[in-house]
Amino acid sequence: MSEMILIDSHAHYDDKQFDKDRMALLPEIHQAGIGAIINCATDLKTCETTLSLMKKFPFVYGAMGIHPHECKHYDVDDLEAVFAYATAHDKVVAVGEIGLDYHYDFSPRDTQQDFFCEQCELAIELELPIIVHSREAAQDTFDIVSEYAQADLTGVIHSYTGNLEMAERYIDMGFYIGIGGMITFPDVKKILRTVKEIPLERILLETDCPYLAPVPNRGKRNDSRNIPFIAAKIAELKGISVEEVAKVTTENVTRLFGIKI
């Protein structure tokens, strides 16, 4: 498995859980067969730290954006800073992590929606895909994404937990579905059905590390070396080889984000 090239399309290596070892850990991850990592910002501070990681490590790419949890701390005018970060380096490959989170409601829902829409418009202006966070906000997320998809916006629905029918509608609009460690958890029938039925050509592998480590490492700090466990579960569901999952999902990431491996 170490000879395969896999890509982690969603990570947070600037998280404080990596403070003690990230500079040693990231090269080890790359040597373990992870060809590229997309580090996703969540606010202006992590836009800066993501930029720093991209400059330090050739295989680290970045997404710049303000997460729904954090948008209450900003004014829409602050998105000018997101634009500046997104144009500061040619390895910025997306606007993200953006979207809606009605589970925690850390930011007012109308504020979340405003920031989501504004950042979709920013992505269109920049000609970049989006990385979408959606939790307990499936219909509102879909409605906003479908509006901007008419302007040729594309991207990935990160850590997808919705039903098969909505996944198929996203795919019809040109979007990809992000699948992470939850696929290995018990009692996730909806996710398993979705992954089994949708085309492999529309699936991206992701960790969301340091969170959501897959079985057999559930509950531990997650990192990109766990991507093979996710790939293996997808292979099992689809009745294909892990090598095929690795090949196609890597091609998917390179196609969507313009990454060259």
C-alpha cells in the first residue's frame, strides 16, 4: 500500500494538536505515500498558518476561507483579507472551509448564510472550487450551492453525511463528495449506501485531521497516514481493489484542484 499515491483533500495541520511534532510529522506522512495534502483554513489566523505550511512543504496545498463557526467574529469586509490570502500563493487551490453549521450555531444562521454566499462569489471571481462544511443544514446548503453552481462554481461537499439522493444531485451539478473516517464507524448506513452507489470518479478521500480518525484508530489524533483505511473501506463497498480507489481518487483531486503529483 505504501507504493500507492493517496491524497488527503482536507486536513488541519495548523491545529494546536500538532504543535509538538508537525514539522517532523509532515515529511513522515509524505514518505508514507501521501502525495499531497490540502490544509483548510477556518479564519484569518489559519489562513496565515496555512500559507506558512504551504511555503514550508512542497506537498502541502491550501484552501482559504472563514468557517461558519468563526464568521460571527468578522465583518463581510474582512473577506478582502481572504481574497488577499487566496491570491498570495499559487498553491492556494480552493476557497474553504466554508458553509453552514446548524448543529452548534456558534454563529447566527443569517450571518453564516451571508458569509457562505459572499465566499461562493469570491470563489467564482477567483475561479477556484469551494470546500463546503454542512452540518444539520442540508437543504439550506444545497439551495445556496445550487444557486452558485449555475455560475459554474464547483467544489466538494466535505465529510458528507447526507442521503444518496442529495449526493446524486450535487454530482449532477459537478460537485464531488468528500469521504473520511466516519465511513469506518458503526451505524452509518446512510453514508455506506451513498458511497456504494455514487461513482468513484466523484469521491475525494479526506481525514479532517486531527479529528475523525477511522477505525482502528478511532479516538486517537488523526493524521493523513490513516487515509488507506478509508480507501480500503471504499474498495470493500464497491468490490474493487484499493489500488483502483487510490488511482481514481487521486485523479479526482488533481482534476478538481489542479494539483500535479
